[in-house]
Amino acid sequence: MSDKGILYLVATPIGNLEDMTLRAIRVLNQVDIIAAEDTRQTLKLLNHLEIKKPLISYYEHNKITKGNYIIDQLLSGKEIALVSDAGTPGISDPGEDLVKLAIENGINVTPIPGPVAAIAGIIASGLCSGRFVFEGFLPMNKKVRKERLSQIKSEIRTMVFYEAPHKLIYSLNDMYEVLGDRNIVLARELTKKFEEFIRLTLKEAIEYYTLKAPKGEYVLIIEGVKEEILEEEKIEKWNTISLEEHLQIYLDMEMTKKEAIIKVASDRGLSKRDVYNSIMKK
């Protein structure tokens, strides 16, 4: 029985064809098959690179049947490169499922690094890039989208999203409603001729795109909530109940009275002595 093949995850340009790496070109030349999200799009790239290889489609709506076919080919010893329409496969696309399937079948998975729109966007955004979270595309459904945003409302790290032009204004409105007004950088057409970084607040971005139709694919980079604002919100939340009620919450969690007083003091930004004295006076 032949040895198992290798699944290569090959990053391709997100716009500028000069971003294709030498290693990526070599791998595409050596594999037996190239699995592509959109074979028509990938064929344009292969023609530009003068590479002729068998192409098969692998995308969200055929990932189960084609995924099993790809695994069978890999198990028979074939080497296969997976590419997305643009950028790195496995990020916000069904490549993630194929990787899991390959690993389950004991097949080696090798990344061939290259362009990633999220990284290109954040490094040139001017917002904090030391710590960030990638959220990909927000849900299409408004209610679910707002629920997702509510889950990350208290995130202190920079947040990175992908968004299509026809959904942009809806996402911006929901972001403003749930997250409040924050600085946002809208990076569009990255590495292409009309590359642009638009630096605004969420409120300003809504006004801007209410008057101007969005064009191109967007990377949205939004600053995280400031820690001092989180602290103020936490204190404000606890101030809606009495000290006794607050203390009882922790006593019900089987804390000792001393432990509960320390926690109440921390929650409210008070000294332990102040909390103790206030409770003992009543």
C-alpha cells in the first residue's frame, strides 16, 4: 500500500499577484491536484503562473462529498494543494473542515504561508496590534449578529472582522448600537490598485457610508473597550443593589463573610473597612 499524501494549505494573493511566494509556486507545480474554492478564479492565477494541474472544486456547499473524495486521494498517496479564492485557506472558509478530516485520517497537513487580509489590515491600521481577536464574518441574521456583538462588548483587545460591501452599513449600525462609539479602521481593496484605509469613529463611519456606497471587500479593525470604562460600568452595575444584597450574593456562593466583604469591596471600588463598617451599622 502506498504512503499517504500531503495536504498543502497554499496562501494565494489577496490582490497583488506579486505577493505569491516562491515556495507557493513550487508547491503548486509539484502537487498532483489543486482543490480550489472557485476553480475559475484559481485558473486565472494558474494561467498567470503558467501552471497546469488538475483542478477540483471544494467549497461550503460541496465540502462533504468533495472532502471525502480529497481524503481518498490523499490516502492513496496523492499530494493535494488547497487554495481559497484569495488569501490563506482555512480562515473563514471550509478549509478548516478539510484540515480536521485530514488529521483524523492521519494525513500530514503542511501550511504554505502567505497573504492574510486580517493581518495586512491590522498592521497598518494604527490601532493596537500587540493583542487582537479575529471574529471573521458576522452572522447575516440581525438578531444573531447583535447577540454575537454583545458577547464581545467587553473585549479589551482590538477586534478584526471581515465584511462584504452589501452588508457593511448593517454591521456598522449594529456595532454602534451594541458596542457604542469607538475608533474603527476600514481597510478596503488591500494590496490592490484602490487600497484604502479609512480611519473614523463608528458613528462617523455610518454617516460616511450612508452617503457613499461601499465598494470592495472590507477588513474592519475596531478598538477594544478601555479598561477604565469597564471598571466604571462594573461599579455602576453593583450600585443598583444595596451592600447587603451584594454581600448576600457571595454568601449564597458559600464564601465566608470575610471573603464576601473583600469581593464586594473589589467590585465597588471601596475599601474593605468601608464595606464592613457600612454593613455593621445596619
